[in-house]
Amino acid sequence: MAIDWYNEFVDLDHTPGPDELVALYYFEPAEGVSKEEAVGRIASESSTGTWTTLFTMPPRMRDLQAKAFEIEGNYVKIAYPLALWEEGNATQLLSGIAGNIFGMKALNRLRLIDATLPAGYIQHFKGPHFGIEGIRDMMRVHGRPLTGAVPKPKVGFTAKEHAEVGYETWMGGFDFVKDDENLTSHSFNRFEDRVSAMTDMRDRAEQETGEAKSAFINITADTETMKARAEMLADYGWNYAMIDVVVAGTAAVAALRDHCSDLGLAIHAHRAMHAAFDRDERHGITMQFLAKLMRLIGVTQIHTGTAVGKLVGTRAEATLLADILRERRVNALPHMALEQDWGDIKSAFPVSSGGLHPGLVPDVLDIYGTDLVLLVSGGIHGHPEGTRAGAMAVMQAIEAWQEGESLDEKANHAPELKKAMEKWGYYKPK
């Protein structure tokens, strides 16, 4: 009598139907476990299987079994019947395709690379409230990247000091001022004090420049506190809220998506803690799947790296992330991404940040184009003439790229950029 039934979850003749969710994994079996058994265990544990054959089971449950249908080296594709997934519940999806399977002794390593989400699954999600064009209309910015900066150091300023740095950032031409991931409500900078001070400086900057100005103010906390903080932002006339989406979790982000939409707030998604599970190329979950999940749930934008700054991530990864967030259809890339048709789900902005300065702006724009949020923080505050001049230097670097002019040429008639180039040149932070 058979003890286990993992082989029944492998069907190399299976062709997924349009209503099946297909996941792509990298896997490494434990010693003594064949590849076929390993992928059968993944498919079993993430769908209707268990470790042993059962005495009885309704015949209809066979139709709910996942099927490992393609094995290529250490990569496997697994097809899941749509009925396995609760409508509109991204948290439950993770519990399946990224749940217990990561703890199985039969696997030394496992990495969820991507998943194709069928139309029948996507239709139960709202996606981003505004989309890229909606945000551009809101901010009255077209034809260039949206720009923002974090007051640095990232924590330590009082609310008043934070807002004063924000004012200089706005006056240098930037659209946004951003809280960093670990700034919420501290004894030296309470959330409500920061909102009030930032509102005063925003109104002043808008009056003096005639431009729309905004901020990504961090509401991250328990869900009810986040809702209350979002309501405060709306009361003060803000149009954005920032959430550390990985640490907050998919359930909280989903709840805040609807709450913020009702308040007219876009969501800036910081990806703090993502590298804890996506940095190892042979284990965990990829950043591209996280980005896909966040677009599905409905954030307006999410950090995707620079490829040239201080954080890990390649040009190919940055380009793929941008496509996943911005395009209606995403083409498959071997061992990196599966095809995805987003249907009516709106687009979201990629956010490029981490170790940037004016000298690196053309490199980032070569990768992303203009449909992105460009965050340059230390690279404006460290300008020899201060934050306002630093922001001006970034705007001049953007102009140079758009005009097909080198930064050295532009610097001849842009004094703020000239000073920045004298300090940083084209230095790439380690």
C-alpha cells in the first residue's frame, strides 16, 4: 500500500487553462529527494495534499489538485485551479503559494519567482485608485519624473525642523517630501505635530511657487491607527499616505487601500524589509512578485531600486519591476517572469531611490524613462549650498537628460548642478 501520493501532483502532460493560476518556482531538493518528488510535494502542500494517502476523499477533490507540469533544471511551473483561491483575498493567496512549502524538509531551498494571475482572479481586486495619469493630473506634472526627497538624517528632526527641510526641498522644485521607513510618531517628532507643521510649509511653498506640492507622510502602525492617521492627513488637505507595506502586511494594506481611496489619498508603498526574503537568489520571494501583489492590492507606487545607487538590484530587475507596475501586458522572461495581462487594473509608479545624486540622474532615467517617482535625498541635502540648491541641481540634471545634453555641458550654465558635479561627479555609492 502506498504511503504518500506526491507523484499524483505531477503531470508533465498538463496544459494550463486560462482560468488557472500558474506559479514559477526555483527549487533545490534535499539529499535523497528526486526533482519529481520535490515538485510534487510543493504542489501537494500548496493545494489539496497531505503527507500520506487518505482512507477516503470525495472524487471531486481531484479537480482541485495543483499540477507541476513543467520542470526545467531547478525551475518548475505549477498550475492551480482558480477555485483554490478566495475572491479578493491576496493574503490567502500567499498562504498557499508562499506558505508551508517554505518549511518542508524535502527542500533545501525554494524561491517563488512569479505567478500569472488569471482574469478570473484579478477581477475581484480594485488595483490602484488613481493610476499614473491620475497622479500626474493631481500633481499637475507631465513630461518629466515626479521628484521627492527624505529629510536626512532620516530620524532625529523635530516636526518643525523636518518641515523646514521640506520647505527648502519644495522650493528647489521638488514635488514631494517623504518620511523615511522608520519615522512614524516619536517623542521628538509626533505624527500630528509633523502633519501640522508640514501643512503650513506646503501651503507656503504652493503660494510662492504656484505649483502643487505634497508629501509621503508615514502612517505605518496597527491598522486602526493607520486609518485614524489617514483621516488626519485628509483633514489637513493631503493627497497621499505612506505605508511600509511589507512590515504592515497584505491584509493591512488591503484594508488601507479602500480606506485611503474613500479619503482621496494615494498610497506610497515603502518596501522596508523586502530584502529579508528577496535578496537570496535561491530562496524566498522575488521583488517582482511583491510588486505585482502590491499593484493588485492597489498601492499607487512602490520602491523598485536604482541599479546604480547604494542598494542591491540590477538594471534588468529594475526594468522588469517597472514593466510589472506600468504596463497592461507583461511578457515572460525565462526564469524571471511569467506573462501577465492586467486587464482593467490601473498602472502604478515605480519609485527609484537609495544613494542617488544629480550625477546619477541620467543613468536612472535611461533605465526607467519619465514615468517614475525619483527620490534623491542625501544627494540634495549634501549639496555644498544646501537643500534648495541640491534640489535645483537634480531638476537641472533632469532637464539635461530630456534635452540630450551631458551633465558637464549643462553645468556650464547651471551653477547648482556645477557645484553638485564638483562634489559627487558620477560617483556610484557602495
